[in-house]
Amino acid sequence: MRFLTTYPTNLMANFTMSATLKAKPEYRDKIIEIMKSPKGVAVGRQAKGNIFFDISLDDQDPNLFRAYENWHTKEEWEAFMQLKDEDGVLIATHGIDFDWLSEPPVFNPGTSLG
């Protein structure tokens, strides 16, 4: 028997974002290295308003990254997307140069039903 986990209401997401990034094959390992570094997934998880943040590789396409994020509000996600580090680089890009991608990232915003 499977039980659904219940969460305190103050942790429930109102805004979700999923995204896909298609890496050029020669940059795949570099992107993986960045995502596992302190500049990667950890940055999103520590952001104000973030509830869940993860990035995975697609099982069919080894160069396709999938990001999934839950936030309390869309405004908190938007604020995160504008944060810059001490060098003026957007934190949300995790140091990834978009020239390393074979196509533009695709963002899919949504509203949580939970």
C-alpha cells in the first residue's frame, strides 16, 4: 500500500517551473560538473522562496537536461532569475554559457495544484 505524503501548508508550492536545456555534446560534461558544484543545484535550493529544485538528465537523450522547481510565489522565482553574483553574472544561469547549448532553453511555468 502506498501512502501519499502530506506537507505543512506553509511549504506548499504555488508556482512551478520546469525547463529543458539541450547541451552541445562537447559541453555536456562541463554542465554536469557545474550543476554538481556549489554554483549548481545548491544555489537554487538556497534561494529565498524555493521549495524544491533539481536538475536531471533525460534517459533517452544524454545531452538533454531537465530542471524542475517549486516556489512559494512566481515573484520569488522572478527575483531569483534577476540575482547577480559579485562579478555581475546572473546566478540563475549557474555559470553556464548559453553558447554551450544547441538550442535555446525552454521554460514551462505552471501553478501547483497541491
